[in-house]
Amino acid sequence: MTGPDRDPSDLVRERRANRHRFLERLYRSSEEEGVVYEDGYAIAEELGLSRQDAERIARYHEDHGHLKNMGGPGLTLRITAQGIDHIESGRAP
């Protein structure tokens, strides 16, 4: 359900899950494929998220030290050691 009738707690759960999926995807690129830098917009598109979602999610994870936005044009991201630890700790989204 979307719109004004949607339970706010559902939206919170969905955002939390999207943040986790995004960071997990960045983790897999880094740890399994050896990719250092990723396009955050491409990750969002792959996950069915908007560019606005990508920017919000990247800002959240950067604030928590899980990833680094390399700046410049686009949304070039690198997972940090703290982000790797966060995923490997198995903390629930």
C-alpha cells in the first residue's frame, strides 16, 4: 500500500531494508569481485530504487562511516572497513 493510508512503520522497515540491500550490494562488489569504486546510481537502478533513494541511502551510510562518497560528478562510492564490518557482523537491517 502506498500513499497517505500507508502505515508509517512499513515505510521505515522498507527504507531500512533498502539501506541494507544497498550496502550489501556494495560489499559484494568489493569483497567478492574486487571492485573498489561503484556507481551508486547504477546500484540503485539494479535494486529498483530511484536516484533520490540512492543519494539518501549514500548520505545515511556515509554519516555512519559505512561508505565514502568520492565526490565529483555522479555518485562514486567505496565501502569502508566499518561498512564491511557492519555487513559481516550480520546486524539485521
